[in-house]
Amino acid sequence: MTLLEIENLHIHLGEFYLQGISFSLEKGDYLSIIGPTGSGKTILLESIVGFWATDKGRIIVEGEDLTHELPERRRIGIVYQDYALLPHFTVFKNIAYGLKKIQKHGIKEKIKDLATSLNIGHLLHRKPDTLSGGEQQRVALARALAVEPRLLLMDEPFSALDLQTRNEARRLLKQAIQDRGTTVIHITHDLEDAWALANKIAVIKNGHLIQFGAMEEIFHRPNSQFIADFVGVNILDGQVIQSSLGMSTVRVNGFELMSRDEAPVGSRVKVAIRPENIVVLKAPPGLEYAKNILKTTLTQVVNQGNTCLLHLKSQETFIKVLVTHNALEMNAFCEGNDAYAIVRQDDVRIIPES
Ligand SMILES: Nc1ncnc2c1ncn2[C@@H]1O[C@H](COP(=O)(O)OP(=O)(O)OP(=O)(O)O)[C@@H](O)[C@H]1O
């Protein structure tokens, strides 16, 4: 069932122009919006929630034209980067804030259940400034989910969280939205968020939607050089063959990569490695590097101004590595040379299959 249809949306804001945005989402879809800073991601989100008047186009939710509807009547939830919690209210009152307007009975039980599922059930009496960033983030999420929005919008909800807390927040969010079948649009700068949570992705640049589609499609068949560069993270398919004591080994096309992320043995996973986190050497590395060494061939060197992007190939695996011109010259690399790619276990990030 189609939940959201954005038809040819145009919004003028001072010098900025969001132009001709069209896409649709099915119920239960999870869309990640990515794009450079200032490209219009937040404006798009805020126009869906009803904060900006549209110059042209339509916003339709569950078949209902909401283009000119007041924000409070749209039943769309939003979670901001800074969480926007009410400082003088307890956690309970923060979560109950919007709910009280639409529900009179059973509020206490509903909030308790929701808070328990997000692991903040023990914090209901506390004020926001006594909470950690991760706890505040979950309160903001609980507040948005309490009103059972038909669409949940999130603007970089994890950006203030450290890696560990972010992983936990992703896990709880994923569970909460799966339990409710909520449709989500999530702006993120972190492609791992997109890989871990989304099934669709939209790329916005200069107020235009330049690609919209399934995750795999955008990463493996970007429709422009800009998108290819923008999503330049290496994503490899693999299977976990060992996992214990905070360390996993993933088999990827005949070689093995160790990661500090844990995942169940036997599970299919994707491994994300940022191109700038790979060290590349022409000669086999010494004993100081015992793990995560891939013998590859350098197939292409692309000059990108201050840096170079090296394309490496090992059997069926293609890896991109970002290096400085200095590093390239020191190694005297040429296309066709052997290249040993080395990556730290901390930089091999496991993304479970969703
Ligand atoms: N109220 C406003 N009036 C005029 N221009 C605005 C207004 N709000 C935002 N803009 C401009 O619109 C453009 C898009 O802003 P937006 O916040 O949507 O970008 P973004 O893609 O979310 O960026 P970031 O990733 O940095 O959060 C920017 O150039 C911004 O300066």
C-alpha cells in the first residue's frame, strides 16, 4: 500500500529552491535521505511535516492530500538532531506531551510499555538534563512514537551519539519501528545508518532529488559520478565464520576480515570499510601487520585533486582506497602493480543483513 506520495514539490526559501521533488513510499518503507550539507534535506523533511508552505506540488499521505493541512493534523512525527525535549518536564511528561491531546485513557500504561521497549522505563521520573545523550535520544523517539504517527521523520537523530550508543540506538529503533510497521524517513550523514536501517535511499543535491531507489541500486549502480563519489564507502558481502570475545571473522570472496563488531556465526552480513581507512603498500607488509591484509592488483588511479582514488581488485572483490599524492609517490605505484591493502579491525564495520 502506498503511504506517501510527493508529487513535483517546489519550495522557495530566500535564495534556496527545492525543485521538482517526486517519490513515493510504501507502508513500512525506511527511506534514508543523504546529500551534501545545505542541499535541502531538512527543508524537504520540514515541508512534509508541514512547517513550510509549498509553491507547487502535492504531499499525499494514505491517499489524503495534506499539502495545505496544518502540521498538528498531519499525524506525522519528527525527531530532531538536538531532540528538542522540554527541559522542565519529566521524561514521562515529555513522552505524554503530544499523546494527551489525542488520547484520554490508558496513557500511563502506553507510555510505560513504550519506555520499556526503548529501555528507558527506569527513567520516567527524571528530567532531560540528567540523562545521557543516548537516553535523551530514546526519549525523543518515544515521544514521537507515542502518538502512533503514520510517518516518522528523523533529522540526524544519532549524530550526537558515540559509536557504541549509536549501535544500541539503531537496534532499539529498528525493533520499535518493525513492531509498529512505521514508515520512516531518516536524514543521515552516516552511510552505516542507511545500511543498517533503510531499504530505500534518496540523494539530494542543490535542491534536486538526483537519485531515488533501493539501497543496493544506489550503492552498486549510482547514476552519476557525484553519487558514486558521495557513497564511496566499500561494501562487501560476507559470512561470519567466527565470533567470540568482541571479535568476529568474516569470509568475503575467499579472504578473511577480522572486525571488532560482533555478529552471529553463520549470518550473512555486509562489511563496510571507508576508502580513507585502508593503508596500501606495494610490497608485502612486515610482521607488524598480521591481520586483514588483502593481496590485490591496482587497476586504476583516479586523480581527485588533493587526493587519489585507487581502484583495487582481488578475484571478484573491488575495493576503493583514498590516498594522498605523497603516499602514491612514496610507493611508486602504477596501474597493474600488486597492492597490499591493510585495514585495522576497528575500521571493518559489520552491518547485519536487514
Ligand atoms: N528559513 C530559511 N530561509 C532561507 N533559507 C533557508 C532557510 N532554512 C534553510 N535555508 C537554506 O536552505 C538550504 C538548505 O537547507 P537545509 O537545512 O535543508 O540543508 P540540509 O541538506 O539539511 O543541510 P545539512 O546537511 O547541513 O543539515 C541552505 O542553503 C540553507 O541555508
